[in-house]
Amino acid sequence: MHTDTIVVTGGAGFIGSNFVNAWVKLKLGKLVNLDKLTYAGNMENLAEISHDPDHVFIHADIGDRAAVKTLLETHKPRAVLNFAAESHVDRSIHGPDAFIQTNVVGTFNLLEEVRAYWQALPVESQQSFRFLHVSTDEVYGSLEPNDPAFKETNPYQPNSPYSASKAASDHLVRAYHHTYGLPTLTTNCSNNYGPYHFPEKLIPLVIHNALSGKPLPIYGNGSNIRDWLYVEDHCNAIREVLAKGLPGETYNIGGWNEKTNLDVVHTLCDILDQEQPKAQGSYRDQITFVKDRPGHDLRYAIDASKIEQTLGWKPQETFETGIRKTVRWYLEHTQWVERVTSGEYQHWLSTNYHERGEELA
Ligand code: NAD
Ligand code: DAU
């Protein structure tokens, strides 16, 4: 086993590319990045490290067992971190198949190949090996306004095809630890935001639409609550869990930043009004209330006490500092946004927003 090599899956997506860029820039060792390059995966997210010999990119599906087997045998990693997933709730409502295929069947196939690789390692390498599965707070379901935040002990109550598929993958990971002894770690994080966030998700979509003079679509009345964490803080937390987490444990990750969607959109409009004022009026004038998401979870909130107390992790960014950084990143990367919003993205806009009474494409 090469003690400095790790494998990351889904490292060309939003969180994965932030993780990969940071890992390589911090010179933490060789990183082999396996990604299928779906609509959400983008090599441009990795441009800054494209010539770095510590980054090896492999274009493959986590469900392709032959490709995963070859990768593991060739690179002999000390850890596999699984970020790869279909990640957008609205897409899971329109087409759940890909979510079952990648998040459930794909994770199963990956686990099987990792198990075979791990079982063939010498005993001391088996003990230090880790399989870290990146998951979401959505597996816990939805909270009422006065409920306590999600703890690791909350029951799983997923409500969308996306969260159900992630819950299924979490259960498989748990079972591989209990049944086979595979040294697994699972992280359940709240909503991320930051650079390279694909503009199908609320925050980048609102920034992009605001600057394009388009409506800012708010589902329902905008009172749904999400708990926001800057993506670099999530990546730091994953590195801490990988280094210090106990095999078989799960860790909730969040920044104690609950906001209603309307508050988030107001904040984005106010920052844009300061950073790039319109000729007349405010970006708030573009806000439009549209038909709600079916089965829309009311509230997510993460209790991050366990990771804070046992691993000493704390977020560096407040929502106020992180969201301003994010707006500035989008203002400075208009060409990235233009490129990722051409092609398939236009089709998605007409599919999702036409039925909500808005034409955004
Ligand atoms: P994303 O959609 O931006 O990126 C997913 C990446 O996985 C893409 O690069 C895509 O090409 C790749 N991928 C998809 N299917 C694949 C397959 N079958 N084989 C190999 N690669 C494949 O997602 P994200 O927002 O970066 O989320 C990453 C992970 O973090 C996911 O597991 C998600 O459930 C979890 N998560 C996301 C958030 C969030 O707020 N975005 C919060 C908590 C947890
Ligand atoms: O909680 C973690 C999850 O956060 C991750 O597991 C998912 O991968 C990630 O996509 C995210 O899921 P959400 O559904 O919370 O994120 P999204 O950005 O799609 O929506 C955030 C909130 O904003 C949600 O209440 C729906 C609402 N919304 C979203 C869009 C795209 C709108 O009001 N209008 C929109 O156009």
C-alpha cells in the first residue's frame, strides 16, 4: 500500500473539486480522482491543478467494477473517499433512475471492489485503511420549527428520491462495517455553498439569474429553512474525520447557520446591490414566488457537537463572510458560469421551471 495515496470519487463536482484542489495545493499526497463527468462534473473546476503530478484523473463510473478494481490495484490507496453522487433533489423528482443507479447500485459496486481490495491487504494496512462516505443531512427527514437539530442518533426518514438513495447508500456503508469489518466513516453535512457550485442549486442560481436580469424563483413562500456551511469548511471537516475519526462512526457536519430561503435570497440581493449595483432599483425587485417543490422538506438543522467535541473541528467562515466571498467568486468567474450554463443546463431550466409557471431558459 502506498501510504500517501488516496482515491476520491466525484472529484470534478462542486464539493469534490473543492476538496481535491485543497488536498493537492496543501501537498497532502497523491490523489487519484475518479469521476464519470456527468452534467455536474467539470474538468475546468480542476484547471489550477491540471499539471500537478500529485493529481491523477480517471474518467469512469463508480459502478464500473473493472475500472475500480484496476484503479485500486494500480494505485494501492490508503483511503477511498466517496463524493460521487447524483445530488439535486429536483432532478430526483423528475428522474429518480439515475439516483438509484449511482447512489445505491454504484455505491454498492464501489463497496464490493473496496472490500475485495481491503481484504487482500496485510493486516496492519487493513487496520489503517479508511472508506469515507460523504453523505447529507437530508437522510434525517424534515424538522418542525421548534425541533432540536439533527444528531447522529436521529432516525433516518428520507423524503425525496435523492435523500432515500443517499440513505440507502449510508445503510450499505454501515452494513459493510458491521458485517465485514471494513473501516468506514460516514459524514452527514448540511447545505454547502461556495466556488464551483452548479447553478441549478439555490445560491448560484439566484446569483446567476440576478446578474442576467431574470426572475429569482422562490419555491412556495420562502419560509423553508436550510443550514448553510461554506464548502471549504466542509472539506476541512472531511480531512479531520479521515485523520481522526473512529471506524464505524458517523459525524454530522454543519455551521449552526439556519436561514430561511427568503433570508438567503435577500442577503444575496443586498450584497449584489453593493458589489454590482443595477442602473435602477434593487435585485430584490426580481424575486418571484413560484410553485413549490413536491414534498418540500420544511427545515434542516445540524447539531455539530460531536465533531466539535471529539475531533476539535470548527468552521472558519460565518455565513456573512462566506456568502460575500461566494458572490465575489461568481462575479470574478462569469466565463465559468457561462460555460456551465450552456447546453444541457438550458434543457433543465425549461423542464423544472416551466411547470412552476416561470420561463427561465
Ligand atoms: P455534484 O452534483 O456537484 O457533483 C457530483 C460529482 O459526481 C460530479 O463530478 C459527477 O460527475 C460525479 N458523478 C456522478 N455520478 C457518478 C458516477 N456514477 N461515477 C462517478 N462519478 C459520478 O455534487 P456535490 O454537491 O459536489 O455533492 C458531493 C457529495 O456530497 C454527494 O454525495 C452529495 O450527496 C453530498 N452532499 C452535498 C451537499 C451539498 O450541499 N451540495 C451537502 C451534503 C452532502
Ligand atoms: O442539505 C444538504 C443538501 O443540500 C444536499 O444533500 C443536496 O445535494 C443539495 O442539493 C442541497 O439540497 P437542497 O434541496 O436543500 O438544495 P437546493 O439548492 O436545491 O435548494 C435549497 C432550498 O431552496 C430548498 O428549500 C429549495 C429552495 N429553492 C431551490 C431552487 C433550486 C428555491 O426556492 N428555488 C429554486 O429555484
